[in-house]
Amino acid sequence: MQPIRPMKIWKMRKVTWTFVSLLLATLVVHHVWLEGHVSQLEWNSSTFFKEKPLLVEMKGNLTHGRTEPTHREVGKSEASPIKSGKKHSQSDNTSTPKQNPLEALQLPPNCTADQPCHVLIAVSSFIANERFRYDDWKDCQPGLDCHWCDHEQVPDHLKDKIDAVAYHLVGKASPSAAMLSNRKLLTIGASMESNVNYPSQKNAKHNFDLTMTYELDSDIPIPYLNFGDQIKLEHNAKPSLDRRIRAAAYVASNCKKERQEFVANLIKNGLPVDALGICSVEGARKNRIRKMAGQKIEALSKYAAYLAFENSDAKDYVTEKVYDGLRAGTITVYRGTTSVHKFVPENSIITTHGLNFSELVQRIKETWGEEARYAELQAWRNKPFYPPALKPTKGHSHCRACRAVAALNSLSKEELWKRREARKAAST
């Protein structure tokens, strides 16, 4: 047997090292692929991303002007960069936003369908009602990837990706001075409660980058009438006075003295009133509905009239009460803000403004006594329903909030500070 020559030994070693190198490279590639696949599974399993464009390779900071991550869609392997809507302050030459928030807070042009801006809003100290659902993913518009999530449900590896924190204005929690000075984190103050009942809300623009309230001059107006309500109102069958109880239904759970006294004076002037809620007054017939949720419209539909009385008189504070009356086909008698006509169809309600108790009772009785007068209040059903003042609020409030956050993210640090200082000056 001949010994192996040195040249052959060198060639064998070279082949062996080449094989080992290829093996190691294969293992590394597999590890990277597996890591990305696991990250995608983790992102899918989070509480707010479901089978939509997913961010799967979180390199650097998502939205705060540093290294941008890559972006993949479900079922695609080709990566593309994410646009966040934020720019480096030293290269940002955009002008200061206009004063009209409805015109200024629009989606930046760099947010496109191919490379959408991702916005994550964490919700803190919120009331989890139908208007502040913790939405998983909002299909808002091309170029905007909008997410709302309870701050306690944000995964640890995404907490530094939060763009804004939303607070309930009537809650105890509020943004600290350190948070307000944070360039990376915007703050939103939101509430559907009356400014009369919670006066501290009036200075919300002083403390928050954005406000979400029922007021039409809020940064993101959120009236009680939403798009779903409009559809229900437009497709409601034409009501009639037939078989309706000739009395006024009164529903209230907050027995405020002034409102109670007003109802009592109507009764003294000859108006029959049935109390369907917790609150009742002397002379009213108690006909309380134990489970009001889901049964209110049906209960009101049995009555000719409904006393839609707000718990306070605040500008633009028009709650679901007036819409409940319209949907039920009642003679809706409204007591509250004088701006109510911005929020309801023309000639659809009777307001208490400018009428004494006797005159108001007489008008209610005359309306339920003549089908023609009643029909005049229901004529709005033959026309498309959308109060002109509410056109700027069309679209889901969460989408409009994400769009506003993306707009502020596109500002330079100096422009954002100028905006904050201007809001403080206007609030004092």
C-alpha cells in the first residue's frame, strides 16, 4: 500500500474545510430564517395584529427616526422598508401646521399603500365602552396601518414602538412632565363626558398633543352619533302614532335636581309622564325597565313622546338620548345645548328653548293629537341623513386618531414644540 502524498492530503483537507464551511453557513441561514419565522408567529399571536401587514423584523426603533425595520406581508418573503411618518429634525423643512386641526392632521405623503406608516396607540385609564374598543387592527385607508391596544397587553418587545398613549380625561392617570417632554411619545386626552360635569377637561389641549372629545373643535371630534347609528336611522321603518301611549317617557339614571324639577313642572302643567329609569318624580307613573340595555328603543317605541333631557348643558354635548328618541319614532323633546341642531336632522325635534312649561306641554299634546304634525317631525326620514356639521367626523375615530398621530410624527422636534407651546398659550 503506497503512502498518501502530501499534495493529496492538502486537497482532502481543502475539501473537508469547504464542506464544513458550507454546513456552518447552512445552519446560520436556517437559524436566521427560524428566528424570523418565530418572530412572525409571536407578532401574529399578539393582541392586535391579525392576518394583516405584519412587522416581523424589529431592528432599531420602529417610528422614531432611527434604523428602520423591514416589512413583510403574510405569505411573502420579500422585505421592504417601513415608513413611519417621522423625519430627522435636522433635515425637516416642513412648515408649521395650519391652525385648523381637521385640515392639518392629514396622512403624510410618505405614507403609501406600498409602504404604509405604522401607528401604535396604547390605551391607558380608558373606559372600555363601545366607542373606545381595544381594536386589533383598523382597515382605515391605504398607507395607514392603525392599531389600538390596552397598554397592559402590549408585548415587551413592542413597548418602545408605541407612538402615542391615550388617557381618559376624567381618570386619575395623566401624563407626567417627563412624558410630555418625550419627543418619541405623543399623548392623547379623550372623553365623552360633559365639560360642565368635569371642568378640568376644558384645558385638555394645554396638557395633551391631541384631544378626542364630543366637541366639534376637538382635534379628533367623536360625536355620539357614529356611522352605524346613521345607518340604523336611515333604514328605520316609517313610524306611526297608532297604539302609542299618549304620555312622555322619561329615562334617567343620574337624578340631578335641576332636571328632576323640570320634569316635575311639566307634570304640574298637565303632561303625563312615565318614568322608565332609576329616576322618578312626584306625579310620574313608575314603569321601570330593569334591563335597559338592548331594550330602550323598544320601550320608547310604545310612547308618543320622549323627554331626551341631558344631564348638563355644554357646547356640542349631544348624547345618544336624542338619537334614541329619533330611532324610536317618538316626539323627541330635547333639553340641553342650543347647538343641538348641528347634530340632528332639520325639524326633527322639539326643544325646550324659549318655551315656558305651559307652552311646551301644549305643543307636545298638539303634536300627538294630530297625525299631520307628528308626520312633520318624521319627514326627515325621506332624506339622506347626515348633519352637515358632522361631515368632518366621518370615519372611525380610531382611524382619524392614527392619521393625526402620523401627521404629528412627520413634524420636526422644533415644530412639535412650537405646536405644544401654542396650545398652552391658547388654553390660558
